[in-house]
Amino acid sequence: MILDLQLKAWLEDGKDIRLGDWKAADVEILNTFQLLTAKPVVYLVKCWQIRRLSKAPQAAGTIHTDFERGFICAEDSYEYLFKELSKYKWIILRL
């Protein structure tokens, strides 16, 4: 919770998050969240390479093998949605 407030204050001040003095434990905590941002936290976004023509369960299995076994459904994300969300400073989604 304290780290969330520090991150929010850092972003509201317009500072580049990559230049922050973050402890290794802080970085580890930040990397466990799914962060969707327009600009400042881009380096935390992960890109998973999925084979072309893979079915959705196999694509989910690329991230974690349990996802493939217990796969239920997939949802597409579109670029216009990210453009719409980019007007917000930061959004943290927690599973």
C-alpha cells in the first residue's frame, strides 16, 4: 500500500519512474502487478511470443502451463481501448 502511494506521488510529479531510487524489493513488488500505462511504466510491460495459428489455450500456456490446463476463454484487447485509457496517469490491475 505504501509503495502504491509512493508510485502514485512519483507519477503525479511527472518524474520518470526509471530514474527513481527503488529498492530491489520494491521493484520485485512492482513487477508482480499488471501495469497498463500510456508512458511512464512502459518498461514493466511484458510481451509473450506466441506461435502463429496457436489456439487460445496453447497461447495461454506460453505464459504459464496451468493456464493451458484450466483455460476457459480469451478476450481480445484493441488499440483504441489503450488509447482511451491513456488519458489516465496510471492504472493498476490486480488479479
